Amino acid sequence: MKIHVYAALKDYFQPEFEVSQLVTNTDELKAVLLTLNDKAGDILSSCRFAVEEGFIDNAFKLNQYDTVVIIPPASGG
Amino acid sequence: MADSTVEIPALNGLPLDIVRLLSLAHHPGAGAVVLFSGEVRDSNRGQSVAWLEYEAHAPLANTLIAEILAMAKQRWALHTAIAQHRVGRVDIGDTAVVVITASAHRSEAYAANKYIIDRIKHEAPIWKCEHYTDGTKEWGNNCNCHTVTGDAARHIYEHDR
């Protein structure tokens, strides 16, 4: 599964990387990401997730071929 | 003069041409045109700001801003709704975001304009990194509604207050 992160998340992770563990939803993905950086808990709890240019929630079933975009809280304007 | 809700890109890597955007907003049925320009100031929370760097997830931002403009046009019967946001480096005094609304009367144009900028600031996947004059930088001023609503997808809007 490919992961793309933006903005402040780049202080915790590489902009693009891959997760090899089997994850089927966003909660499981968050748990895997915390094993990569346990300091990312606060910011991950405030993020939204997107697949194929649409926001998803924990009910969305992820598969290993998805590219997941992790969206921190907005700060435009 | 044009109905420019969808024709104008929501993101722009070059300085925003406010005069051109305003020229596109005029409409024979509009007695009021409201233009909001969000500009980069030289200080924030006691820090001296040198410039801002904006990053966006372009596909999501384009889609979301188009939806916001369409909703505003319908809700306030606008003749024109335009929004464009900078990406990349934006210097002090430069425009980071423009929202223009045109309607028959001013109350609708004002209300719609506030609604649009409010939702863009809370929801659009656009982020600013503040570069300070001391050489440090920080991603900041994030929407923190989730600390109240408990849901990153739920927001508290100024236009609802």
C-alpha cells in the first residue's frame, strides 16, 4: 500500500512511502503508522484519509494496492 | 463578464490577478460584487514572518472548492462565484486567496463570500508553512475544530454563528 502525506505530516514521515503490513481500514493503518513514528499520534488523530481522490472513513475497506493520501487539518487562507 | 464558477482554476502557482478575476465577476443582473483578498501579513503569534509557502492536494482541493462554489451559488442565487488560492511561496503583502461573489443585492454577496472563504479555510486540503525571519519555519494555523467536534470531518463555521 502506497502512502502519501502532506504538510506537517512530513515532519513525521517521508512524503511518499509504502506499508507492507496487511491493513484493511484506516484504524489499522494508523496503528501501523504509529509503529513507524510513535510521536505522530496527535496529528494522525486529526487527519482525514483519501483514496482515489475521495475522502474515506474507517468503514472503507482498504486493499494492498490502494494509494492512501493522509490529509492533515487545513490551514489555507 | 462571465459566469465563472467552474472555468477558473481553484489553485494558482503564480501571483493572483485580482483585477482580471474581478473583471470576470461582473454580471448585468448583479447589483453587488464583493471581493475578499486574504493577504500575507508580516507577523503571527508574536513571530516575525518572512513569507508563507502553500501546499495543496490539488485534485481534492479543486473538487472541494468547486463544490463549495456551486453550493454557494445555489443557496444565495449568485450570478458569479469565484475562488482562487495560491500555492507555492507567497510574500508579505501578496494575496494568498481571493473570493468574489456577485448577486442582485449586497446581503447575499456578503453572506456567500463569508461562507465560501470559511469553508475553504476549514476544509480545503491546502496548508501553509510559515517561514520566519529568524530562519525557522512551522506548518501552522491548522483548523482545530476536531478538538471540539471529535471528528476531523466536522467543523464549526463562523458563518453559522
